[in-house]
Amino acid sequence: MSSFKVLSLAALVAVAQAHSQLLKIQGKAGSPASVGLGVDPNIARNCTTINPCQQDSTIIRDAEIKQNIVNECGRNEIIGNIDIGENTENAIAAGAVTEAGPGEKLTVTLHQVNADGAGPYACDLIEQGNTGIITQNLTVQNNVPGANGFSQEKFKDFEMTVIMPQKFDCTGASTGNICTVRCRNNAQAGPFGGCFPVKQANKQAQTNNAKTIPTKSNIAAVSAQLAVDQKDFADAVAANQNAGTPEAKKADEAVKAMLAPVSSGTFPTQTVPVELGPAATAPANNNNNGNNGNFGGNRGGNNGGFGGNRGGNNGGFGGFPGANRNNKQQKRDILRALRMGN
């Protein structure tokens, strides 16, 4: 079996477990409803298979964000990296951006495809919309039932409530008054969830001033990122060239054959401790051991990436055990598995 075929199969296993979508977000009464960025309303919601019902499910991993493989809103199978700026502008053009003011509630309709799209979900706020700077954590009420991102529910909708903070200032998008809200669970193979735009109620459109836009970048960070991008460029090109090959399609069919039906059941609703304020956090997964980090096993530790929460020194990719991977090999494996160039 070729190395690319192995990687393709592992990638599909990981993506196959991305099992939730943000279908509708309603803020202030009378305002339009938002839809999760990258979510396609034409995709069927009455099945659990990779095709078609998981194609627009979003996976958001801190390790991939840190390596600049994706931005803060992650990726899905249809479009790859979910570009916050582009997708927000599409929502504005479609008149699909809900509104909310300080302390107001957002009703978020989440579709759980199957087991690991369950709760609890944690949400945070990017007030500048597309800068990648998480400014605040948000309170979530009547969370999606589940424990550590798992339950036995399948193709079922849930409504959770996300509360905007008492003080915030949306300055994102072409209108200068839109924030990005991000929600994700703590499933072992995830995190899964999504992002959506929110217009700050009663704030007129404004023109941003480049001199006042905050940044966390410095010359050392920029240089380090440049080195990573240059080193991985050839692998990214090769991954794009291999996308859609007969081997990749055959791996897709193999993963479908591995999927087992999930029976329905009743699970508790976890209460997620939320520390409101400037430092965004997410619920830790208590099933980890060894050197895993917070939220889906994607911070720190010696894990290889895709598949996450295996303790100690596993190789990653869909939970398949393996030898230690150094950072260079891990980045290349992720890029090959994603089969995309950004």
C-alpha cells in the first residue's frame, strides 16, 4: 500500500468523525439568521455517512491553527480551510448575519450527525472578525447533551443559548461592525463545531483605521511562520496534485465500509466551567493521559495530530498508534492528509 493511500485513509477517518453543523443562529428578534461558516444548506441531514451528511461538518484543532494550516474556524471536507473574511462577506451579501447587543442571547441550532458531535460546547468571541485574536469567552446555556463530546444521538437538532458579553466592540468585516463567534466541543477526535458572524446591534458601519488595528505578531513569529511555510510548500503542492486520485476515492469507500450504526440513547448535559474575560479557554477532556494537552489533545504533548487524544507518545492519525513523530514529519503528514494548499 502506498504511503499516500495510508495517509488518505487516515485523513478520511479523521474527517469522518466531524459530526456537527451550526444550521441556524438567531439573535435579536426581527434580524436575519446567521448560518455556520462553510455550512451548505443543501446537504442532507437524515444520515450519518461521510457522503453526503458529513461534508460540511467543521473540525477545529489548535495544532492545525498554530501551524497555519487553517485559521481559527478550522476546516471541512467541502472547502478545506474556512476563510473567515471571505465567508463573512458572503454572509453579508446574502443578508444572513444576525444581530445582538450587550448581554443579549443567541439561539444556536446545532445538528448532531452522530456520536462525537455531542456536547458540551464552549464558545468564544473574535471581536475584530478576522484577526485570529480571541478576545472573550462566552456563556453557554442549555448546552447540547453529551459527555466529552459523545452521546448516542444521531441526525438530531439541538438548540443551545450563547450569551453575548456585557461589553464588546465588533470591528470586523467590510462593514466594521461584525464579530465572529466560535463554538466547539471536546470530542476526542475533534474538536468539532463551527463559527458564525454576529452584527453588533445599534452600531453603524464604520471605516477601520490601519493604525488602530491590534496585532500579536512580531518579527520572530513572522520569521518562524515563514520558515514553516517555505519548508512545507512542496508537500502542499503534491497533496493538491494527489487530491481526487483513484487511490483517494478508494480510501473513501474503505472508510464508509468501516462505519457502524449508532443506536439512540439518553445522555446527560455537562456543565462547562466558563471563566469569562480576555483569556479564551475550552473544556478539558478528562479521558486523556500521558502528555496530552487541553481541548481534544491538540495542545502540547507528543501526539501526532489527526485523531488526537491517545496518551503518551502515539503517532496520531485517526487514533492509529505509531512511533514518535517529530514536528517536521507531523506537519508534512497533516498537509498530505488535508490535501489542500492553504
